Amino acid sequence: MKESAIPRAVGAPNPDNAGPMIAKVRIFEIDGGTMSLLAELDSSATSFRCRRVQKLRSYRYAIFSGGTDGRVSPPSYLTVF
């Protein structure tokens, strides 16, 4: 059996992910052409809740991660309907 196919315990680090670790996550709301910072979370955060939302409106977010090496990821986009 290949080493990568061996099941690991939940929460165990993936040995394939050696190198810089995520230090922080930034969440921006996108409204038209404007991005507004909603939160900067440390790497231990597992969730974020935005409470100032309106019913029947969709929201678009951009999520960036920052590594311990100072680099920032390209954004991941999320739209909530």
C-alpha cells in the first residue's frame, strides 16, 4: 500500500504539505467593483459568521490566506445566495 493511501487520524497533518504554513486568513466582501475587509483571522479559526446580511440578497466574498513565509495566496471566491 502506498504511504499516501494509508488513512490518517482526523486532524493529523498531511505529510505532503511540508513547508510554510497558513498564518492568517483575510475575508473580503465584494460589492460591485469594491472589496471591503470583513475579517482577518488567525490560523486556528475554523469558521466565520457575518451577521449583517439582508434577506433575499446574494453576497460575494474573496478569501486569501497568508503563509508564515509572508506570501499571500490567490483569492478563493464564494457566493452565498
